[in-house]
Amino acid sequence: MEARERIICALDVDSAERAVALVCQLRDRVGIFKVGLELVTAAGVQVFARLRAAGAERMFFDAKLHDIPNTVAGAMRGVVGLGAWCVTVHATGGSAMLKAAVQAAREEAEAAGLPRPKILAVTLLTSIGETTLRDELHVSLPVKEFVAGLARMAHETGCDGVIASPHEIATVRAAVPSPDFLIVTPGVRPAGSALGDQARVMTPREAMQSGASYLVIGRPIVAADDPAAAAIAIANEIAAK
């Protein structure tokens, strides 16, 4: 896999026009485009078709589904028709919810004759650190133990991988030794970039050396004066790992 294919560019923008423009600039510079809540609430799910027409061959729907199992299953059946390469669910929804998501995706894809989207379970948002986990969410486990438990549950329920901060990559690999289990890593910032609202970050090179499968990178690319040049620089850093 080429280094650029490891980059998931987060289209965290507020209009379809801006997202389409970025895809046109970056379709040969990154491997996957992430569509999240900001873009979908601004442009609707119709944006997937527009992005595909603009050249986005693989799209990551960062839906972060988190509800009762029946509701998540229904939402997942709708997601299949969007043609996304993968979709996210919150691991903290529990094993029954994760199983419902996996089953609904599989059944709907088979019925429609479409590829099943990969299902990735979000472990812990990269904006949450030890203090917030303990004092606000009242979880007494250290971050790494908490994430390891969620990763094991995700694997056992049939998820294809997890979303985990770069600081938990090694922990997830130890908890789920399967080489096919994907670790998609947000909280990646090139050296010298602002941290923004991220609490647990690494550089692209560090994250790949730790064992990440793919890197989610947003602002360092989309907010750059030259997004294509920024993506090239990140791919070069990955290739130098």
C-alpha cells in the first residue's frame, strides 16, 4: 500500500461545495475521505454521491452511531446504500449494539448485492484524557485498560477494527493480536502543527511506527494554504517511517 493510501482526509467542513473542492484537489494525494457529522448535517447524505462524482473512490462515514441495538441496526441498513467504505459506531454502546450493527450491515449488503462497509468501533475520543475519564465520566480504569477492553469487545462482536488514539495503538495490538484487525488513528498532527482540541496526539511517522493501519488527518490538510502540498508532505513522512 502506498503511503498516501494510509491517509484518511477528514472533510470537516460546512458545505458540500467546499468538500467537493477538496476532493478535486486531493483525490490523487490521499486514500480515503472522511465524511462526519459537520458535513452531513450541513449538506445531507446526498453529499456522498457528489463526492463520489468528484473522485472520492473510498469514503469513511464517521457516523458514530450510538443508540439502542434496534435503532442502530436500522441506521446501519440505511448506511449500506450510501456506498461508504466504512462506518463508525461507539464501542460504549455495548456488545448487543455492536452485534446488531454488524449483522444489519451484513444482511443488508447481501440483500442489495453491495459491498459491506467495514465497521469500526470508536473506543475513546482523542479529546478525552485520564482526568476527564476519571473525574467527569467516572471511569476508574486507566485509559489504556479501558480502551483495551473496548477493543476486545469490538473484535469479539465482529467489528473490523477500532478508532483509537495513537497512544493506545500498542495496547490495542496487544489486546487483539489479529493482523487483520484495523486500527484507525485520529489525533495525528505533523510536527509543529497546533494540537487544537486533541489531548492525545502523535506525528504521522510515530503513529505508523506504533502500528496504525490508517491515519485520520483533518485540519493540517484542509486548513493548509495548499492542501495538496500538505498531504504530499504527510505521505512523505509516512513513507520515511
